[in-house]
Amino acid sequence: MLTKRIIACLDIKDGRTVKGTNFVDLKDAGDPVELASLYAHQGIDELVFLDITATNEKRKTLAELVDRVAQKINIPFTVGGGISSVEDVRMLLDHGADKISINTAAFNNPSLINELSRQFGSQCIVLAVDTKMHEDGENYVYLNGGRKSTEIKCLDWVREAMERGAGEVLLTSMDHDGTKQGFAKAITGLVTQHVSVPVIASGGGGKPEHFAEILNGLADAALAASVFHFGEINIPQLKSYLLDQNILVRQTH
Amino acid sequence: MKLAVIKYNAGNIRSLQYALERLGIDALVTDDAEEILGADRIIFPGVGEASTAMKFLKEKNLHEIILQATQPFLGICLGMQLMCTHSEENDTDCLGIFNQKIKLFKSIDPLIKVPQIGWNEICDLKSDLFNGVQSGSYCYFVHSYYAEVGSETIATTDYCSSFSSALHKNNFYGVQFHPEKSADVGHLILQNFLTIKG
């Protein structure tokens, strides 16, 4: 049986991890490769590197990082953040990224999704969507790292992007992100029901129970960042817990 | 050991090169017939779409070179699929090494997604390729098409139904999953391929 996936996200700036970590055994807490190796060793199923570097000059640093990650890590990883062209994607895949995620640039230029999936295959194109619930009770798409609202409903955009060739959805609920009160069950479940590609839930995972809730039929994978970085959730323990809850995950030890 | 990775238009192979490096192998990535057939081992990678890949192989005459291989040969993902007779992906005639047709997953459950993306178990292991690998070990899969279970099957996996996650005939091996992305299990399988006898 296919397992549910647990994914750790690392925010990257100028080739370094942005948020601190609590791991005392890391020689260099800011080195993404060292942190990624630790997670891989602990049995994380996938990694996402989200680059928040703005300038093109510093993109080279990202390519170097992707290369170092591919050299060291033998599990799949996605690179995202500010990707807006076929050239960006080609460079990242050539350096060893397995998938790339696109967000604002895809919304502003949806044909980019068609182009990318034609050139590189749907399997490596992850649509990242930031969403927030409005007063009417509907979830809408947000852009530019959540700073800009739109009038487009989340489900409508995800459906269009899937038709254009996106192979996976990374859905972040801004209402839940950072709260540690649990993932967004309603919107995640809705998207999972209506699209034929895997859905990764992101935002709000604070306790193992939250992962169990969302992975129980509402999402194919769950992503978190700081709860892993600060050791609030231990990955092997999380997996044992999920197995106890009859949620199939990959065991490595 | 000389290991050739067949170079064609099929996705990124950097991860595969690095996985081989971790095994002490500096792979030669090439589309040259002499270099390919002169190697001790050949790997035929693949991420992409079947008809485009076959067209490219034919343009470079690689389809005939592959059939001439007598050394251990490993197809990965699309590489394995192209070693079968035919693929439903854009109705493509393939190399015909394995007597298998490649079909599209048909999911009737909205919660079973196509493509299959993620970690799934490999079972019924029947080859030296899996020496030291336990049945039920997890490997990383990314695919929408699959080979059915047949006489050449050396590993099975369940998704929608049971399918061939690995095939073997003579010196030819194929795996549907990505050993280069399958953590320690994948490392062991690649290591076995380096020591396997024909």
C-alpha cells in the first residue's frame, strides 16, 4: 500500500536556513544540508526547500545548495520560492531537484503550468497555493507569500491548475499556519475530493493528533516546519503514533 | 568498474549520478554506442513521456544499441517501461525486451490518486537484485503507468491492483521505482546491481 507522507519544510535565504533550530547535535544549525540529512536519517519522507531570496544573483547560491542536497540526500525533495520561468525550473532540475513548486507566477501566468508540464512532466510540477477563508465562508487564493488577496476561489484555481498539468498540490491555509492548532480540515478535504492528484496539507500541524486527523482521508501528505526544527515533534515518534492510529506511513527503523 | 548511463532526453539524472557516486562509481553519461556497449554495467534512466522518449532513442539509434547489450542492464521508471512491448502512453511501441504491456492506472476511488507519488512496498522479491532487501521494504514511486504481473516479474507492489515493480529477463532488469531516491533500500538495490552476475 502507498503510505501517507510526512514532509519537512526548510526556509532558505542566501543558501542558509532562516529559522533557527533546537538541534544541539548539528555542527552548523544554519546549514540546510546538515539539517536535511538529519531529517532523512530520522525517516522524513520528503523535503521542501522554500527559497525566500529575492534577487537573481543570489539564485546561483540556491542552485549550489540544490546540488549539495542532491549529493547528500537520497530521498525526494522539492524546491520552491520565486520560480517564474522555464529557465528557473530547468536550472533547478538540472542541479538535482526532483520537483519544483510554483505559486504566484503560475497564478499570474497560468500557461506557465502547461509549458512546464510539457517540458518536464507533471510529476515534477507542484502547485503551491496559499489560501484564506473570507467572511462568506469560502477559501480564496492569496499571492506574494500571502500578502495579496484575490477574488478567485481556492478550489477553482486548483482545478484549473490540475487541468493545465500540475502534478501535486501543496495547500497552505493561512488561517492555520503558525497556530499549531491543527491543519485546515475542511478546505484540504474539499480539494482532495475534487482533484485527481495528491494533496499536501500545510499549516497548523502542532501535535501528532493533528497529523492523524488530516491524513485520515483528507490529505495524501502533511507538511510542517518549526515543530520539526524545534524538536516539538520527533519524526520517528510521530510515525509510530500514526501507525498506532492505523495510518500507514513508512517505517525506517 | 565502468558504468554507462544512457543519455537521452529523459529528465534529470543528477540524482542518479550522485547515488552512484555514493557507491564509489563515477558513471559515464553517454549516447555513444561504443561507450555504452563497452561498459561493465548499463543504466537506462527515465523520467518523462514514452512516445517522445522512444522517438529520441530511434533518432540516436539507441533502440538498437540497447538490444545488443549483454552486460547487466538496469532500466529505471520510464526506462523500465520502454523495455516492454508497448505503452498506453500515447500508444507507443517500445523496445520489446520484456513481454509486458504498459497500462494506465485506473482509479475508481477519488482518494487513490494518479499518478502514484510516494513510498510503497516491494513484495514477492525474486532476484539477486534484492539480496538483503526484506519483502515489504519501501521504495519511492512516481508514475501513472504500470506493468502487470507476469512471468518476468521479480517484485510486486499494490496500487489500484498488484503490478510489477521490477522485471527481469536474461541480463536485463527493470525497476518501476527510483532506487536513487529510495533511501537505504534503494542504495542496497543499486549496490546489488553492481555485483550481480548477468
